[in-house]
Amino acid sequence: MHLAVNSMLVLWGIGLTMSVLFFWGILRFALSTCDADNMTHGLAQLFCFLLLLAGLALGFMVSNLPA
């Protein structure tokens, strides 16, 4: 299996990582303004991690489509 890391995948990963980190910052601020427990914080962190993985998988699939 040939794995190709091209510039589109790198740019996709950088953009997605920055957007998820920005979303995580807003989510942490929103959770800090209310009285959220540790379970809610853990679920929010898991959601952001899964969002990041799904986006990177999509970027990998798009960058490896046959031309």
C-alpha cells in the first residue's frame, strides 16, 4: 500500500488542527462559565479528538483519490 503525504494533506491537517483547537478553546470557555463537572469536560475533549481524527481521515481519503 502506497502512502503519499502531499502538500494538500499537510495543509488540510494544519487547517483542521487549528480549527479544532479554536473550537476547543471556545468550548472550554463556555464550560468554564457554567458549572460543568469533570464528565462533561471529558466528553467535550473526546468529541474534539474524534472530530480531529475524522477530519484527518477525510483529508487522507481526499488526497489519495485517483486522478
